[in-house]
Amino acid sequence: MRFLILGATGPSGILLVRKTLEVYPDATIVIYVRSPEKIPEDLAANPAVITIKGTLEELDKVETAVEGVDVILSALGPLMPHPSNTPIATFYGHLIDLMHKHNIKRIILLATASFKDPNDKFSWKYAALILAVKTGANAAYKEILAMGKVVTTKGADLDWTLVRVPILTNADSEDVVAGYVGDAKVGTFLARKAYAAFTVGEVEKREWVQKSPMISNA
């Protein structure tokens, strides 16, 4: 199996690469990154890992990265400060075009509760979290909305999963619960290790195809 992993130099992305190598030891993992020097030395030296340097705007390099890929995993998300022109959502639109061109069906992407799912119910905790992001980091809020929209509309024929995460922590745990906002199961904290484990596990389980689960610590 051949994976393309995006956002692989951030804390969650590095764990995503490590978990993919653990679960799929015979796989090839293509990492498309702007700053290869941020990749840990052991991953950069791993013969199963192929690093391609490029930006979200260099679509010729992106196309090279997607060639022959079976599954795309993305830990891309807005950073602070974040530009107001939704660059990640724009990139996802181009990526979906390339997925169609190269007949790639499966993509699992990071998102947050700011992108609402029809199965969500009201939650005071999540309403407060979303309002805080909307008012304090509006560009990031708009990015998440645009990301979710382009994936679920332009990519409507793909086997997408939007893995929505709450407040991320560095706790040493892979225990996770999946559901929807306000369902009395999902909390407001999630270990990054649990995010990586859930995302990689969903590749084979396929329990959330064309769905937007909210996940948290169990």
C-alpha cells in the first residue's frame, strides 16, 4: 500500500507517520512537506519514507506526490496567525481534482467542531469552544468551514472521512471514542496519539466513510 501524508511535520502529523509505519510496516509513505528539515531524523532515514519538498501552491509537485497513492491522510490545519484566504481549502480543491485524475478514492482529513455535521446536537461546551475560535481566530474558523465544504461537495464522490478533533494534548494514550457533538459520549480533549491511532485505524475499518465523526479521549 502507498500512502500520502500531508501536514507531516507538525506534532500530530509526525505521530500520524509513526502510526502508519507501525500498522503498515510494508507500506510506502510519501511525505509532502514545505520544510523537510523538520522531519525527525529516524523518519527521514527510513527507507519506507519518501520525502517530497513543496508548497500547497506547487501543484506539479503535488501531482508527483499523489501518483500511485492508495490512501491520503492529512493532518493539515490552520496555524496562528492564519491567512484569511483559506489556503488549505483552496489546496484541497486542487487535490481533489488530482484524486479524480489519478483514480484515488480514499482520503482522511483533520477537521474540528467548527465544521458542523447534521448529526451534531447542542452542547454548551462545544458552543463556547466554537465561539472562542470564531471570535478570536476568525481566519482559522473560516478555513475549517471552507475545508469541510470543499471536501463534502467537490469531493462528494470520494471515500472521505473528516476526523473532527477537540483540544489536542500530548497525553500518552491511544484510547478514543467517536461520535458527534452533544451525544454525551464525546469530550473536549484528545491526545494526539489517539488522533493518529483513530485515523490510521479508519483506513481498514472504514466505519466513517463519507462521515464527520467527532472524536475525543475515551
